[in-house]
Amino acid sequence: MKFKVLHSADLHFSISTDMLPEVIRTTDSLLDQARTEQPDVIILAGDTVDEYCGRIRLDSECARAAISFVQQAADIAPVVIVRGTKSHDRESPYFFAHLRGKNPIHVANSIEQVALVRHDMDLHAYYYEWRPLADQRLVDGERMVAAFSLVPSLDKSQLLAQVDASIAGGNIVFRELVHDLFAGFGLVNDACQCPTFLVTHGMLTGAVFSSGQTAVGEDLEFGLSDLQAARASYVALGHVHKFQEFAGNVFYPGSPGRLNFGEQEEKGFIMAEFSGRAFTGFRFLPTPARRFCFGVVEWGDDGSAEKVLAEARRVSVDCSGADVRFRYSIPEEERLSVDRSALESLFLGAGANRAKIEMNVIPKQRTRAEGISKLETLPEKVRSWGTVVGEEIPDDVLLLAGRIEGLSADELLAEARALVLGV
């Protein structure tokens, strides 16, 4: 029997005014494509929301958008959600469990195994139910169409609180417990006659971030051998925002939207297909993620305000409809020679969605002449400083330094007043 699954993760519905429009646009595209594809189940593998930027109120635009998305997804197919990292999902997935759609929604906030059971009422009418996998008392008209092993983002602090181990020892204990957990899933999955799924949110050793860095030695990692011990038809991961495939049936779908300037890869979600228990293939379906444009100017010997402006004009030619990040370095004494607001106006006027201008100020080097503290007179000290910085000090400056040194503070103030008032 044919079976089709939509796998997505890391949606990150957030109160951030930068992220939320991107999330809504790309998840709307996901829903439109899902209505055409008609999957049998929709998997959301963690970080559905993002409270890192701040708590999400239930009456906020963000909460309404997230709730609408999950309800619309449930109108298409049964939905299963695992909780992502505590810094993002926190406890928010709980309220998804109370939503209602045409199909049931199951939210995993703890480790569990569940079955998707189909009830056939007649040749044309049926409905689905999520049921604990241990409860296999099927009656006439019922059949288990898929089995899910669900592992929310694991919390190392909770683990170490329950075992007598050092931090280093705790890492070893964690890996052993995770492997044993997945191996236990494998014993159950081997007995199933339908497609089986392992859904978890976490870091797989060897995964590549959007920055190009490879995950090695990350906190709470698991390896491919751990995942394969679950004997699942398909492993649905979340956490890394870049699409990746491992060992033929292990996938990160990546995030459907570009959530920060470091994410340049194509964005989308996965449509996986099965025949009986066997995974037969997948398609990566792209979403209309926003486009980024970049400009960088390093201030060198030939650096100037004109060079910064020339690079900004070059970037602006292709920035229509994009988010722009423009960086330039500039010496401290030249910082006012570049108008940051004018750069922003240039990009916005060229049609950019937004422009982020980042200025790196190069501090002016102030060098102390060696032995200057041992010199007795101010003119000697000024002449020594000029030698260090490679400048010839004019005689009138040296005379002025001598005069300043020879007068008291009151006498200097009196001369300054006389100079200003012309008396």
C-alpha cells in the first residue's frame, strides 16, 4: 500500500518582526503544496515556535499564525509534532494538542511510541486516531497505517540529575542511554507490518550547519549507529536548518524559511513515499524563502568614503525584493565621512525589503614614545612623540609647548580669556 509523508521542522514562529513575515510566507507555501500533494501524515520535527526572542502571548499575531498553520495542516492530514529545544519551543507545543482539525493532532512532549490508526466506516468514509503503540487491540474496520517513535529534544541537565556521573561521564552515559532507547524502539518496529518512523529533534554527528561547519563534539549528540538501531523505515530529524540526507533514510529537511543572514542554501521541506514498510524515495520541495544581498568593504591604504559608496551602489543594483546586509570598516577619525542613513536609503530606494548597515570602527592607534616619561620638558616629550609617529613637529608648536609648561593654570585661563575677548 502506498503511503506519503510530509516532513518539515524548525518553522520558528516568533514575535520577531524580522522573522515572522518570512515564516508565514514560507509555511503558507508549504500548506499550498501539501494540499496538492495530499500526504497521509504531516511530521513537524521540533522548534515549531521560537520563544528565544521573547515569550509568545496567545493573543499575539505570532500565536494566531502558528495556530492557524497547525489547524490548516490538520485539515489536510493527521499531524504529529515533537517538542524542540527548550530555548525555542519551551512549553508552547502543549497548546497545539488542544487544537482541532479534520484530522487528529498529536504532540509529544516526552518520549513515546504511538500508532496512527485508520477507522474505515464504509468504502468512502474513514477517520484517523492517534493511539499508544502498546495498545494494539484493533477491531474490525481498524488498521494501523504507521508507527512513530517520538523523542523530543533531550535535556542533559535532567539526565545528569538522575545519574551519578561527572559531566564527562554524563556524556558517555547519555550516549549509552540514547543507543539503548533507540535499540528498544527497534525491537518494536521490527514487529510492525506498516511504515515505521523515528522522529527526534537534536544534533547528529557529522551534520553540516548553514555556515559550512560540521557538527563534531556538540553537546548531546547522537550518531548514525544510534539512529539505525531504531530499525525505522524513515528517520525524521529537526534542529539543523540545512537540508541533509544520511544513510539513505535519515533526513534533516532544514527550515522552510531563511531565518538569518547565514542561511544561503535552498529552503523547503521533504515529501517521502513508502510502499508497504519500505521507503521508496523522496522529493525536496522548495519554498519561496527570502533572498539576501551582501556587501563588504575593508578599509585599506586606498580606503575612502567614495569606495564605500561605490560598493553600496553595486549591491543596490540587484537588491530589489531582498534583505541587504552591508558591512564596512572605517578608521575612527573617518567615521563621520560615511552617512549610514544615506546607505540605508540607497538600498530601500532600490527596492530592498530591509537594509542592515554594520560599521566596524578601527580604533586610532595611540603610541607612547619609549622613555618619554624620563624626559624633563614638555617640548622634549612632544618632539619624542613626533619621532615615534613619523611626524616633524613645527618650531612654533614646540615654543607653544614650552610656554604652556611655563605658566600656571590660572595664567593659562587668563591668556585664553584675553584671546577670546580680544583684550
